[in-house]
Amino acid sequence: MKYVLIAAAAFVAAPLSAQNQDLGQPIPEGGEVETIEEGEGLSGSVSFEGNLDDLGIAIPGFATDRDVETPASASGTAALGKELARVITSDLRNNGLFKPTGPDALPQPSFGEITAPNWPTWSNRGAEMLVHGYVRGRSDDRLTVGCYLYDMVLQQELVREGWVVQPADWRRAAHKCADLIYSRLTGESPFFDSRIAYIAETGPKDNRSKRLAIMDSDGANHRFITTGRSTALTPRYSPDYRKLSYLSYVDGNPRIYVYDIGTGRQTLVTQSANPTFAPRWSPDGRWLLYSMAVNGNTDIYRVSAKGGEPVRLTDTPGIDIGGSYSPDGSRIVFESDRSGAQQCYVMNADGSNQRRISFGGSRCATPEWSPRGDQIAFTNASSFNISVMTPSGGNVRTLTNGWQDEAPTWAPNGRIIQFFRTERNSGKTSLWQVDLTGDNLRELPTPVDASDPAWGPILP
């Protein structure tokens, strides 16, 4: 039975108003995607047997019914079709699970072949899966993009989906197609249609300018949010993706702000003359954790994301820093030197039942709970590499081997960890990613030096 899935994208650009001199120019942001189901999908089954990293996927250029001009491509919808396929190929290759072949090495299917593949054309190309797609210009200047996944052995369609997007959001359609393929073949939640916030660093080592920036998960559509007039640190996305929390030193004093991505409005959550560190969201978006040093003693506090009176959760001699909630919000992992060296601890969300979980002679810092809840990533502060452990502190594995790797943040599906690396001597900082096996290490391109990454949820 034939069927159609068309997701109508709102993607409305909202003006951003600056409430602080450090905010940059207005940044248009994407809106929600409305999925309209007009029929039942085919269930299908993947016939491939073996490891996913042996799975060949052919991704030819997306077809078009007629080549028309579009603001998304100076060369029209035919050229855009190849660009869509290139982005999908890059997404699937960079996650390390597949061996995709992109449009530049494949024949171009016709528009009519998108729903009726010419199987002999593809049968001798060593691919178990085939991705077909199309892009069409509309009378309202928007684009319709369709994505189809076929099993080559069964010669059967496994899944299809489509989206109506503004021309400026064509890359989101490509990421959503990659997400569709990834989730259908792995059974896991996807992560390509997400964004990353980080701190953009420029200037000499002893006088760095640190600005808040965001970009797509593959580094495209890069934007600066703050101007660099004041130092910005440790951004984190809210659970609904709509806001960013970050620490700012506007006049030398620390302030925690919440920045609304859709409107550009900025809310001051808390400020103090005392040193303040590392704001982190609760899973329900109601609270922010942060650390503050008072009279030489650093403890972890909780405050409403709308502002208000903070509540202290730790009260021991020494330095308690950070704090990352478990996905269900019941527990918090944090670092403390109360035992004499940096180690990781877990406590209940109200601050009770504090207990150490890291042992073995290494130091543990910047812990971050996985979205799946089964792992905690942390900086091994003895070797400055990224490691993971279970929430009880067991099964410790080191994933990287750089000179100085730190500040892990998880992909939305909990499979990939992003962190920043500092080069020896030069002090250059850059963003890197590694999967849970410790393989597929790669650098994520940024226009300037980068630190303090934060991976956001899947976009609506």
C-alpha cells in the first residue's frame, strides 16, 4: 500500500531582542515541525546480517520533477538535490556505524525512480541499503523534501518521510532524513537534527575573548550569540531546547543568565560577588544547579530557572563543583575534593545521601550523566582524558588519549560524547567527538577556537 508522510515545517524566523549589551545581532531560529500522516507505514525488516559498520548504503542525489530556482541554491533544485544527499552521507559516515556512498560516486536516478527504484542499476554496487529522495519547489517558495529507505536484498521500501521547509532550512531536512535512516536501521533514537552550543575563544592565551556560539550538529549554520564584551562560560541547553543557560562576567561579577533562543530575551537568574560556576538544568527545566564559593568553601546550590532564593545542597569543607541530574531527576552527580582529591559523588536531588562513586587512584571531574541513564562521562583529571563509568562507579573505561581532553557532553541519544581538547604549547582549543567504544574520534570544525561544548536535544 502506498502512503505519504509529509511534515509541514513552521520554521518561522523570530526576531531576537537584546536585553544586554553583550548580546549579538538578532538570529533567526527554526520553529516546530508538524508531521502529517496520511497513511500507514510499511513495517519492513532489515535483511542485513552482521555489524552495522559493514552496512553499505547508497545515497544518490535527490531528484526533482523540474529544475527551478530556489533561494536555497543558486543553481536550482537539481543542484540542491545533490547537496541534500551529500549532507546525509556525511551524517551517516561521521557517526561511524555505516559505510555510505554519496552522490558524487553514483548515477543520478530520475524523479520517477524515487518510488520505483531501478533495482538492476544498484544491485552490483555492494550496497545493502538504498536511499532515494526528491526536492521540489513550491509556489510559496518553500521546498518539499522526501526521503525513502529501501532494502536492496528484499527490494522493499522500509520507511519514507517528507518535510516542507523554508529554503534556509534545507539542511534540517537532510538531517531529518539521516535521523530517519539511523533510527530505522539501529532501533535507537537519532541525533543529527540537533544543535551544539559552545564557547568561541579568540585572542592570546593570557587574554582570551570568550563568546557564546551555537551551530548545527555537523558544524554548519554557525552563529555567535554574545559579542565578547564580557566573558561567557559553560552553556547548557534547556530540556525543551528553547533556552540556554550560561555564566557571564559582565562587570567582573558572575551572573547566571537564561537566554531564550526564539525571542532573544535574556533573564538574569542569579548574581553574586562570590565566585560562581557551572549552571546545569534539571530534566524538567524548572531548576538550575550551580556552584558558589563563600568564605573559601564551595558548595552546590539549586535555584529556580526563573530566579529566586537559592537552596544549598552540599555543606562540607572543601570544594563541591558541578552537578548533573540523572535523566529521571532523582539524583545528581558532582565532583568534590572532600576526600583530599577530586572525585565524583552522587546524591539525591534534595542533597541527601551523598556518597563517593569514583575510586582506583584517578581523579574524577566534570561528570555528566548520559541521557540513557546507564553511564556517567567524566574528565579523568589524572591523565586529562575522557572516561565513562556506571552510576555506581563501576566498569570505568577511558575513551580518549589526547594531551588535555575535558568537559564531556552527550549526544541526545547517549551514543556519542563531545568534549574539548587543548593542544600542548599553543593552547589552541577545539571540539572533538568519540563514541562509546572509543572509536570514531573526530574533530568538529569551528571557525575559531572552541571550548565548553553542550549538545542540545533533538529539534522539534
